[in-house]
Amino acid sequence: MRCLQPTRGMMKIFSRVLVASLLTLSFAASAEDTGTKTTKPAAADPAKPAKPTKLKQQELQVLAHYHALNQKEVELGTVAAKKATNEGVKAYANMLVKEHGDADKKLVALAKKTGQLIPREKPADETEKQEMADDKAAAAKLKTLKGADFEREYLRMMVQGHEKELTKLDANLARLENADVVESFKGKRETLQRHADEARKLQTNESTSMHDHGDDTHDSTPSTAKR
């Protein structure tokens, strides 16, 4: 039996089939790679920011104390700005209204940031309960005074009140843990001290003015009356 020798035509056909097969395999592999790439899972969304940590009850009570203090200072300062006749006392009262008012807005914002409200201040013991009652009675009495009597009592209350707050400050700050709240109380000591010092300075000025007025009255006495 005679073996068939491949002709030139057969070789061309064989070459074309081989090339076609190679191209088919290449396209299939490319499509498979493309499919693999497109089926990769989408990147995860960035993690949402964590919710602010709630303030503890002890921290809320610290805020409650200064919230009540700010409101009292704004109330009495507003009264003093209207009733005082001394321009220095008026200016001091207006300063307290602004600074305690601004401080109170910051306290409310801090509580709101954690989705909380500032509660009513609760006395820690019977001593604090009595102090709160005494402060309320003193404020009510102050509002009944007029003129120099009002100014004198108002300044006395401001010196005494701010000095008392200075003695309580360290204990209150020790109860704070939230970083934002701690940061907001930086400079609190300096502010309280400045308010006390300004009131004390006005007290001194008022005493000097009254003393000078007394000397003038004494000097105005006719010389015949001195004999």
C-alpha cells in the first residue's frame, strides 16, 4: 500500500487550522481572565465613624452644676446691669452675662454631641442641699435691694460665690473622663479667679469712694462748728 505524501495544499490547510486553534485558545483564556477580574467583590465601604461615647452620670452632674451656675450668673448679672448706678458695676455685670452665657452654650453643645441632655443638678449630700437653698434665698433677697445697698451685696455675692467655686473646681474636674469635656474646662480656673478679682477690685473702689465722700462731708463742716 502506498503512503500518501502531504501535498502543499494539505500543509496550508493544516497550518490554517493550527493557527485558528491557537487563536481560539488565546481568546478563551483572555475572556476567562476578564471574567475573573469583573467578578471580584467590590471594595468594602469605609467604616462609619464611631458614635460618641455617652457621658457618665457623674460627668453629667458636673455639667449640671456649671449649667445651674451659669444660669444664675446670667440672671443676677442681667438684674445688676439694670439696677446698678455705678458704671463699673454695670460693666462687670454685663461681662458676666456674656461670659457665663457663652460658657453655658458650650456645655449644652457638649451634651448634645453625645445625644444627651443636661439634667437638673442634684445635691450630693445635705450640706450641698442647704447651700443650694441658701444661694436661692440670697438671690431673692438681692433683687429686693436698691442703689448702693444692691451694688454692695451684689459684689459681695460675686466675690464669695466665685471663691467658693474655685475651692470646688479640682474635685469636679477629677470626675470628668470625656476628652472633649476635659478640654472645654481648660482655663476655667483662670476665668473664675478673674471674676472674683474684678468684683473685689470694685468693692475696694466703692469703699474708697464712700470714704472720700465721708471726708468731704467732714471737711465741709463750718469752722465754727468744729470749735
